[in-house]
Amino acid sequence: MPSTIQIRTAQEKDLPAIVAIHNQAILRPYTNAYTELFKPEDRLAWFEQHSGNCPIFVAIEEDEVTGWLSVGPYRSGRAALSHTKEVSYYVHEAHQKKGIATLLLHHAMNSINELDTKVYIAVVLDKNIPSIKLLEKNRFKLWGHLPGVAYFNDVPCGHYYFGWQPE
């Protein structure tokens, strides 16, 4: 993994790059369940909700955002689940296979205590093999499967639920 990559908390100036990376993933089949592209202004409220113990981390290489990971509430409003957070991550297609997703995931895992969190959940489409391999490689365990809950052009796809807790 390149040592020139830095991980930091996202700033509002990073939002256009975050959205561009997310839109790249939306255009690729089975990377997420979104089907419509976003504009940065569409995601401003979402971005502003990611503060405190639910940050967005960005990977920076040569002053460019090359990937991001969000830590978000899992089933917001349910107090018993307040220490469980959902992680989502995306890497710019020109920077994939450089270990950026692993760096982002490790940063979030190493930050779990300071984020007042005990469990991370990752919800992944069951056809997203690269993401499944990333989670398995980083000690996330398969905790559940919801078959056929998503449809892409009438083709069913399921959701895997992966979880991780520090030992």
C-alpha cells in the first residue's frame, strides 16, 4: 500500500469528489443499490449528517480524494442499536487495487472506540464479489443473507450482512 495515501475526516470541499466516486459505482452493476446519479447538492444533507461519531473518512493521494468510507447509524432512532454503525466505502476507479479500501476500513476499525461504537455492519449486494472479498480479508463475518431483495433490470440480487466487533 502506498505510504503517500493519507486518511482524514472529510470536509465539505471534498463533497464533489465523494459524489463523483459514488456515481462511478452507481454506473457499475451490483456495486450498490442506487440506480440514479447524484449531484453534490443532492448529497449535502447526507454529508452534514455525518459528523461526531458518524464521520466520513477520505483517502487523499497527491491532494486528490481517491476513496471514501462513511460511518452511519444502523437503524437510526433505535436506542438499543446506537452502538452499531453501518460502513460503506468506495474507491475511484483509477485508484482501485492499491489497497485504499483496506486503508479506509482499517482506519474505521481502529477508530471504533473513539466513535462510541461496538459493532460495524456492512450491507453488500451478494453479487459484489470484490467487496465481499475485502470484508472477509479484514475479519468481517457473514452474519446474514436476504435473498432477492434488490432488482436490477428485473434480475434479482440479494443483500449480505457482514459484521465486525473488536476482540
